[in-house]
Amino acid sequence: MDVRVVESLVMAEIGDGVITALYPVEHCARWEFGPWAPLMGWFKQRPGLTRILGVAQVAGALAVAATLSNTPGPAWRK
């Protein structure tokens, strides 16, 4: 997979994680529709856990970013 695609996904995950950590109830409420509505409602009722997961999401995305190739092309070089 191209490094720019992976980095774009990492940036989206970091943003989502930050929003989740700062505004857990509001963020879950915005996504409380469709087939995942019950899950979002569950997370909305547990803002502390949701914040922790948001921080973990940012940490995981940063860990992936740290492993990416420095040049255009494949995301990871052997």
C-alpha cells in the first residue's frame, strides 16, 4: 500500500481519536444512527472509557506513523 494512503488514514485516525478524547458524548451522539446506533449509545453512556479509547486510538495511529517509509512508494520497506 502506498505510504501516502496509509499516512492519510493515520491522520484521520488521529483526528477522530482527539475528538473522541475531548468530546466523547457529543462525538458518539453524532454517529448514533444506522446499524451501529446501539454501540454508539453504549459508548455515549461511558464517557470515561470512550476517552481512554480515543487516547489509545491516537497512540496507535502515531505508532503506525512511526513505522512508515520516509519516501514515496510502499508504506513499509523490507
